[in-house]
Amino acid sequence: MRRGFGTGSLKAGLLAAGVLLLAHRADATIALAPNAGSVFPTLSAPVTATITSATALPAGFHPLVITGLPPGVTTVPASPGYNGSGGAAIFAAIVNFQFAASGAAVAGGPATITVRDTVTASQATFSLTILEPKLNLSITTPTITLGSATVNVLVRVSPDPGFGANVGAAGVPLLFSVDNVPLPPLTPANVTAGGQKNELAPYNTTLGFPFSRTGAVVPGTYTVPVIAFWTGTTRLTQSANAILTLNIPDISVIPPAFGTNVCNGGNIVTTNNYAFISLYGYAGTATTNPVSVPPGITPVNPPKTITLATGQTLQQAFQFQAAGAATGNQVVTFGLLDAAAAVNKTYNVGFNVINPNVTASTTTPSISLQAGGASQSFTANTAAPPAICSAFNQVDYTITGLPAGFTLPGTVSVTNSAAAAYPPAGLPVSAGASIPPGSYPANVHFNVPKTGQSGNVPVTVNVSAGPD
């Protein structure tokens, strides 16, 4: 006997069949906007889910099923969802919710989170990355020039959201490399920033680091980082840094390519220019004065100060006079001091000392005479010393080295002046009748009474036999 279905059973069966058919419809979708995001612990990533269907959906509230949430991440609200359409033929719903990372969330990802609508059996995924919170460091004045005075360097500290979950009560230590032991390579010795400082919760202050010198420091420009270390959300050590450019100022002194002659007893001489160059942020006024002067050398009106702006080059000449100084290369040592910039050094100014010597020569190296005959003359020429010597001296000439029987001129003197060089000096010589024929060596001797300079120019007197 065949049993028929009642009206109630028929309706229930038809409804179930409709839902089953609806669950497999390709015209139902869920879309997420955005479908990826990054958050720090304590923050949230907003999401909008859009559910669409070309057919009606059952009435009532339909929660979305969310799986794959990383540890420490929840949804807000806790159970996002939408209300069905009831009898509406075309359906669309918008669901706004958030992925909220708690302070205990651990950095990582991206994690794939699945958002599923069980009514339409459609789903979408969201890629969520948990960021590692950092401590951000910046230096208010990123370049300083350190002289003798202390310079306070301000380090601004600010945290990312969620920072500090694994930082202890002692806070985060900050240290400049100049205070690290041992010193890192290329870090200047004898500079301190006051040692380590700790940044405490809420990690949002400005710390002052007093930079000062503890001894002599090699001039230069140095990169000096400040570094902070802490334990991150993953229990691994994290770090942050900011860079300070540290200038240790100096003045460079570059001598000229060519030196200068200074003459004993002569004029005041001005040297070629020396270049004074500001280095490593130097700006100021340095005093300068001679600290070591050779005997017989007098610095004339030496410069008292050298003033330089940052990066400037100043050309400076020097003046000297000599009297009785040793000849040859001489050096005057100057000091250069700027206490404020901690510049304290010496530099040398060099020159060559000469004497105001004359140079003597003869027009011909020999003369020819006949015994008992007429005289012939040697002509002596005198070259004055360099003009810087300002030497206006008498030069005395005589003939020496000839035996008796020759007639000699005695002393012949010549002088120079500012307007004219030395005139030639004629030195006549004759041979007596008793002088045998031959070649006789002799000297044209010269003497400078004022300076004591003397010397000889070798000459020869050739004598032939006289008339019978």
C-alpha cells in the first residue's frame, strides 16, 4: 500500500531542496575590501565584506565564519554577519568589521584569514601582517662641532603603537658609540656622550647626551651612531639607531710652492702666501705668534690672529729681516691657538738666508807683456748681490802673486749705488826689463771691507823677451 506525503512534509522538503540548490549557486559571492593589511599590536585593520546573490536568502541573522586568525588577533564585533533578504529576489549585504591585534600579538605574517558565508557557501581570504613595533630615534641637531665646551645632543624617542610588551621596568638602554667599550672602528677616542641612558615607559621623551672631550682628539669628521636595544614581540633582540655627524675642528696651514730668500743686512722680505684652511667645521679666531726664532732673524709685524669662517681659506704672507743669521734654510715656528675650538698647534714658515756677497770676474783670463815694454790691464767686473740685500758696498781690487820686477797698480776701488751697477776696474801691469820670458800665475784679489768678503780670480801674465 503506497503512502502519500502530507502537506507539511511537502513544504519542508521543498524548502530544504531550495536551500540545497541555493548553497551551490555560482551567482552568490563574498568580496573583501581591502583583502590585505598590516597592523601594529593594539591597532586594528578595518574590512568591508560584500555579500551578493541573485536569489533570495533566508531571513534572519547570518554570522560570517572567520578562521585562521593569528594569536592575539580577534574580530570586532566578535561575530560579524548580516540579515537575510527574506522574499527579495536580488540580495546584497555589506558587513563592516575589524581585525583587532591585541598588545600580546606577535609580529609575523602574512597570515591567511578565511571569511566564509555559510548561507551561500562562498568565501574570501584576507592577508594580515602583524608589524614589529619599533622605537624611533632622531637627533635634533644631526651635525655638531665639538670644541672645548660641552655640546648637549638631544635624541628624540618615540614608539610605534604597541611597543614595549617585552621591555622590562629598567627601560630601553641608549648608548652613543663613543661610550662603547671597546670603541668601534673609526670612532674617535677621548670623546664621551655622558654614558648610557635608559628610556622608560611610555617611551616618548627627549634625552640629552652631553658630548665633551676627555683628552686630545684627532681632528676629523666622524659618524657616531646612538643605538637602542630591546626585546621584541618575537622575544628576539631588536634595535634602532640614529646617526650623529661629529666634527673635531682644525686649521690646516699649507706652505707656498716656492720659498723666499732673506739677505743678511738686507731689506725686509715678504714671503709668498701661506694658506690657512678651515677644516671639519672650524669657525673662529685663532691667535698666532712666533714661538721659535733662529738667531739673527727678526719677524716683522707678524700676524696676531687668523679668523676663518666654516670652509674658508685665508691667504697670509709673513715678513722677515736677517742680520748675522746663519746662511741656508731657516725656519721660524709659529703657534696657532683657539681655546674655544680646542685647536692648539704649531706651523713652520721657512726661507733661505743668503749673505750680500758680490761676484768678481775678469774680462780676459790672461795678458801678454814684453819685458821692459808697455803695460797691459786686467779688467775686473763686479756683480752686485741680489737687490733684496740692498748692499751698496765698496770693493777693493789688487794684483797678487807676481814676483818682484813687475809694476802693479796698487789698490783699485769701485763702488755701486742704487742707480748704477759696479763700474769695471782697470788693473794695469808691466814687466821690468829683468823679467825672464815665461808665464806667471797671479790673482786678481778682491775684498769687501764692509762685509769682510774676499776672494781671488786666477789670472796669467805671459812675458816675452824685450828688445835688444
